[in-house]
Amino acid sequence: MRTLLLAWRYLTYHRALAFILVICLTISMFLPLCVNLMVDYYERDLIERSQATPLLIGARGNRYDLVLKSLYFTAEQPETIAWSEVEMVLDSGRGIPIPLHVRYSAQGQPVAGTSPEYFEFRGLSPKDGTLPLMLGDAVLGAGVARKLSLKVGDYLLTDQASLYDLASVYPLKMKVVGILNDTHTPDDHAVFVDYKTTWVIEGIGHGHTDLAAADRSVILKREEKNVVGNAAVLEYAEITRDNINEFHFHGDWANFPLTSVIVLPESVKSATLVKSQINASKTIQMLVPLEVIEELLGVVFRVKRFFDANFLLVAIATALFMVLVVMLSLRIRQREMETMFRIGCSRMTIFWLQVSELAIILLISAGLAGILSNGVLVFAPDVLRTMSH
Amino acid sequence: MDMIRLDNLHFRYPRDTFSLRIPGLAIEKKEKVAFIGPSGCGKTTLANLIAGIYRPNAGTIMVNDFNVSELSDRRCRDFRISNIGFIFQEFELVEYLNVHENILLPFLVNRSLVLNSRIRNEAATLADSVGLGDKLRRRPGKLSQGERQRLAICRALITRPPIIIADEPTGNLDPANTGLIMQLILEQVEEREATFLMVSHDHSLLVDFDQVVDVHELASGSEP
């Protein structure tokens, strides 16, 4: 205890020296710890979500983009597939298809168009309000609600794809009908709408005044079964209970786009059959997200090994730096040590005094590195999400 | 009965040409002895030999019935803790400890000494007696030269050693402080009935000493 007291007194007297040592050691302990924690968290996060998603159908192309977009609502926009692919799975009776259309954003947050089965599949429930009940309704992930300070009853606009494209569809004003509970998954950072709403955002569906009953000034021509309006016909930029019946979709429903379809197979056998059926196609592919993510993590771990080697070198450099500091300290304190020896202090006690000083510095540094690492654990989800966007 | 007795002492620093030969020296209990002589004649070396810091190459050193030249390192340390109090020219205070802790330093660095509230109070009383009672929480850096040496004296006295060794204790003090410090040391030595050995260049300080040993003469008398 007396040795510790002396060591503590020395360190508090030489605060600047102790502070620099603590900072150096804290950084050299925290960095590898932080990288390991982040990689562990990243791995767990990716694995958990991909494990929970048995099969995924999407367009042929970059498998990573398809999985990342469908599971994490990130990465580049993948190619689309047709609604008929959903119907094919439905008709086969081998699994439940959950459509996903993730191509647009609202106030910077990804808009995920899906069906009610998605919420049940991911275990999402509203903290406030309800799930999307009708066209134009939006349900916010907890993170989005916090970030945009939105509550049930508020509105949010979709982002315009191109400001310079005059022919592009106007942003859609969506009503917030619900806010989901926190899940600490990418679902917290998405805006959920019915998949048909994303088709409205895309311009496949729209609503305008009934031309049959419209003013003559907006009519170009009337035919037996067709009325043609001019550019003065205004399209609705918001879907309400009053105008919802005016909304309609143009084209063949079977060709309407989706970015992917999550498939929940009935059994392992069903999964195998659906996979072989889908993968026979030249335009679409069926993936097992876990396999793709494990492949991706293989790359991450190769990079991590490089970091580990770097950290080893940093650790050696820090250890040498500490040795240098101790040696210089011993030289500077030679007279102090000699005085202690003369008044009866053993060489071993002097040695333990030095060890205690180092131990205190190491303990404080380890404690600080631990606290910072705890902070990393708390903020890792947000940090990783921010990095991935 | 001699407190300190040296017989046929020979000491040589390793890797150095300097050597010290003392044919014999006896110092009685409570005696005040000054070691004088030119620089480099071996005054401090002789004091360190008596304190057991250096080991002689030949001869015997008996101090308070201990044959210092034959003690093991551990026993020599124990001997020093219980028998010797040091006062240095450069004070050698520990800058990161306050006045109270500096006085208690022998107790802080020696496990064999019990540090309790009685000792703490004794340290405070000792500081009070040398005029440092209101500066117990101060660091040595905040003290004057005279105060620093008084603090060093307190540290030498706290273990109540029967022998006090002072190596040029006034070497770093101005004339006014020199007189005061010498007076203080001699008062404390007499009060504690200790044997006092002082290494000094200053012949004006030797009036109150019982024995003055010119180490150069003593050593040269033994040369073959």
C-alpha cells in the first residue's frame, strides 16, 4: 500500500507525463479493441439478419448489392424483377413470398415498399399508430422518426430522383400512420409503405380528377371509350381518403417492378425446389443471404488480419516507448532512488515502486480503453449504419 | 565502550584508482565527530563505510555492536534503518511528497517500520519544533533552502537513530542559515543523546565538536 501511495503521489505530481503515457497506452489499447468489437458487431449483425432471411429472389447481377439492398436497404440500386415472379412462388405453393421494392427515398431515408407479411416476418410492431393500411400511408422505423422528428399524423415527402428532369414524377406526400418499436436493425432506419405506394412514387400509378366529369378546358378529345386530357390535368401529389379512388395503375400488373422477393419456404425440400426452378432462369436468381454474407465477411476478415498485424507493430512500438520512458525516468530519478536506498529502502522496493507506477498507468489506460470500448458497443449500430450509408 | 570502531580498514572503488586506508578510529557514544580534509580525500566515503552503504575490501567496522563489514545486504539495510539517520548537503528531498510525507519517508519505504498515528503525530511535532508545523502540506519546492534542510533533519531524526551522519549539511546554505541549522542539529543530537558524525569543509563549525578527524592525515599515516 505504501508503495502504491508513493507511486500515486509521483504520478499526480508529474501529471503531464502521466497524462501523455495514459493517452498513448489508451489509444494503443483502444484501437485494436475497437476494431475487433466493430468487426464482431458487424459480423453478428450481418449474420443474424441474413440467417433470419432464408431465401431471396432478385435480378441476376451483383449478388452483394442485391443482398445488401434487400436486407440493409443500402448499396446501389439493383436491377428489378417483375411482379410475376412473386406470383410464380405463390402459385407453386412452396413458400410465402414477401415483395420488396427499395428504390426511392424520403427525406434521405430509404423507402421500403413491402406487404404486411414483412412486419410479421421481422417481428415489427408499431409503438404508435398502425401499420400501413392504405395507399400513401407510411410507417417509420424508430430511428427515422427520431432523426426527422416525425410523429403519427405528420407528413413526409419522397425525394425527387432528378431535379433537372421536368418529366419526372412529383414527390409523393405520405402520411405517417405509425412508428415502429426500436429493433436495433436496419428496419429502424427505413420508411415502410405498401409496395403499391412505391409504384405510385415510380409513376406507374397515379391519381387525377375524373376526366369524364371534368371541365371542357382540360379535355383534348372524347372518344367512345376514351377521354384524353391535356397537360392542365393535375395529378394528385397526396393520397387521401377523398381521392384514393381516383388512383389507378397503367400497364400489365405482372410486369410491375420489385427489387427483390424474400421467400419463406415451407420446408427444406420446398427451398431446394424453388431454388432450382428460379436459378434455371436467365434473368433472375435465388440466393441464400447467409452464404453471400459469409463470402463478404471473408473479405472483411482478410482486411482485419492486415489491421491485426499493424496493431501488433503498434503494440511493440508502444512497449519500446514505455521501456524508454522507464529508462529515462530511472536516470532522472537516480538520486531519489539512491536517497531511498541510503535511508533503508531495498532495491526490490524501488523496483516495485517503478512497477506500481507502470501498473497504475496501465490500469487507468485499460479502464479508459474499456469505457471507450463500451461506448463503441453502445454506438456501434449507429456508427456502422452511418458508415454504410 | 566505543559506539564506532574501525580497524585496518581498506576500501577501493571498483574500476577506480582511489583507495582509502584507515588504520584505526574509535568514536564513543554521544560523541560529536567532524571528518575534515581536502576534497577527494575520502570523508564521504568513510561516512558511507560506517553507514554500511559501501563494503570494505579489508578490515572491520563495528558500529553499535554490529560488524557492518560482515552483514548481509538485508541485515545491513535493517542495521541502517535502526541505527543511522542521514542529512545530505543537497537535502535529497522527494519533490512529489509533501513536508509531512517527506519526514515519514523512512516509514514509507521500509516495510519493517510500522507507520501508525503515533508516528504521524511525532512527525508533525518534529516539524513543529523546527518551524515547519504550518507547512506540513507543502511540497519541498515551495520551501526556502533553510526550511528544506530543516525538513531533511526531521527526516533523519524521525526513526530516533543512535547515530546521525551529516554530509556537508550547511554546504548549500547562506551564512545566516548555516548557524541556525548547525544549532538546530546539535540541539537535536544532544536531546536525543545521539552520536553525531559530520563531513565538513568549514572549520568555523567545528567549535562544538568533541573530535575532529582529518581523514587525509589519518589515511596518509597508514600509507606504507
